[in-house]
Amino acid sequence: MTTASSRGTTSARPLRVLAAMSGGVDSAVAAARAAESGHEVTGVHLALSANPKSFRTGARGCCTVEDSNDARRAADVIGIPFYVWDLAERFREDVVEDFVAEYEAGRTPNPCLRCNEKIKFAALLDKALALGFDAVCTGHYATVVTREDGARELHRASDAAKDQSYVLGVLDERQLAHAMFPLGDTLTTKGEIRDEAERRGLSVAKKPDSHDICFIADGDTQGFLANRLGKAEGDIVDESGTHLGTHEGAYGFTIGQRKGLRLGHPAPDGKPRYVLDISPVDNTVTVGPAASLDVWSLTALNPRWCGEPPAAGPRTYTAQLRAHGAETEVEAELKDGTLHVHFSHPERGVAPGQALVLYDGTRVVGSATIASTERVAAGV
């Protein structure tokens, strides 16, 4: 038997809670619910940009002065203390520079996972605990469950359509012990969350959601990388090595990409071509048919377990490969620190650098970073 404790309602005493308030509606309602549950809540907005005006364009991005002011107004309405903490340098080093380095190496990172791992549940949590707080509260849609033995598990949100457990799959047992997700265990639509915010008098009720990569406000990832890494002309080739065209930087491509190849002539069979491989060593991009993207197995490094590591030997799980991707059945086994994963059915668009998150039912088992894949046709 387990009891859900994502709101901290099972605690024997009120907790001192630090609510991370982005300036959006989800984190504001999460903070309000935590305070309403009787916890001693303090709001904090993370200043993650050295130039706060640069990180929002309409619904894109976050971390502007506008967002900080929205978070402060929400805290005032809730009636909780509010502070702004400057973590811009840490964010630049652990998230932005990591993002650029991964693309430069031909991999496809997920900066939201890195931010949760390094910023919200490392830098922020460590500082919160040092100041005597018991938990960090965020507006993520996920659920923390406490078992009878006191161990805590991360589960999918009650509403699968809003579930964000994938980007929280990097949290370890210690971090879960101090995590609170007040939105995760309620079957409410986003519209109902906005209605709740309006009833509470929160001015962010109608504020657009931020999306895409927060530090690339205009959504132009390729342009952002080109400014950081410079243009570097290279070849686009097919699987046989035949030259098909040129590009201005291999970092501007991702495995499975179809659009933006700008090839001058069609494939012999007339079918679309997709990016199959990115080689930063010789700055070459290899393209080919969709069937060559089929992946049967992969290896993943740096596993992080949301609780105890899995038992020895191969075990059957479901896996999610993208933040909004579907689950697929896999057999996974940990050997000498490397996770070996075999798919029941071939998957496409699987790229080194992506996070693979394992599930046992709704429970998040853990995550690892994809290092290599084995394909059906290409054999790479």
C-alpha cells in the first residue's frame, strides 16, 4: 500500500517549503496549493539570464524581468514571502554551455532535464536545505508517492496528457525526498488550472505558457548555435558516401530530421531523405531513407535511479525517448554502469544525447543518456 504525498498532506507537521515560481500560471497555483495545505511557503524566482530582457518573446522563453514581476505579484496575492535568487552563472555553465557542447559533439541534448537535475533540484535544493527548508515545490505535472517503508517514488501525473515525469527522470532518491508537485495528482485540465488561478486572484491566469528552449527566445536553435560555434561548411552525403550537398555546420542537424536539408535533387526512389548520422569529426551529415532510421537497441550511460537501482539481469519496462513521446516496450539490463536496451519494435529518430526514461507502470524507474544505437538496415 502506498499513499500519495505530492502535496505533503500526509506529513505529520507543516513543512517549510520553498516554491520555485517562474512567473507562469502552473508554479503560481502550485505555490498557492502548498500554502493552502498549511505549509510555511516562501516563493523564489530564479534569475537565470545575465540579460533578463533576452529570454522571452511572446510565449517563448522565460526568465525576464516581466516574469520576475509576475511571480512577485502572485506571491503577494498568496500572502507568502518572495525572493529572487541569481543563478545565472550556474545556469550558463550547467545548462547553456552543456547544450552547445552536446550539439558540437553531434549529440541531441534535452536542456529541460539538465535544468531540473543541475539547477532546480541541485543548486536550488541544496541552498534550500542549507537554509532550513524541508522541500522544494514546483509546478511540474508529476506525482510523488510515499511507500509504507517511507521510501518515495516518482510516478506519472494523474492526467497523462499533461504528464511531465520524463523531464524529472533525472531526480535521485535524495532529491525526491524533498520534492513537492501539488499539480500532479489532480485530474484537472489546463483550462481548469487557469480558472483556479483566476478564482485565486492571480494575474497570471491568462498568461501564455512558455515553450521551446527558454534561452532561445526566438526559437531559432540553428541560429543560436551558429552564433556560438560559427559557420563551418561541410558535406551532406548518402549512405554510400556520394556527395549530395553542403551545409553550414553539422551541429545544426538532428537524427531523424527531414526538413531543411536543401538538397538539389531528389533521391532515386523519389522518397524523402532523413538525417541518419552526424559526424563532428569530419563535419559530415549522412542522409538516407526512413527505413534506415529503425533502431532495435541502444546503450545509455550515466544512469540515475529514482529510488533503488533495478535488480540484476534483464527486465521488461516501458521507455520514453522524448518529452512528448509515446511509451514503447523494452528489455533493459545494467552491466558495468552501462544500460543496454532492446526494443520490442523498432524506433525511429533515436539520437545520442537524448534521455531515455524507464517506467514500471506509472512509476519512473530512472533515466540514462543515450550513447549509441544499433540500426536494422545501416548496422550503426
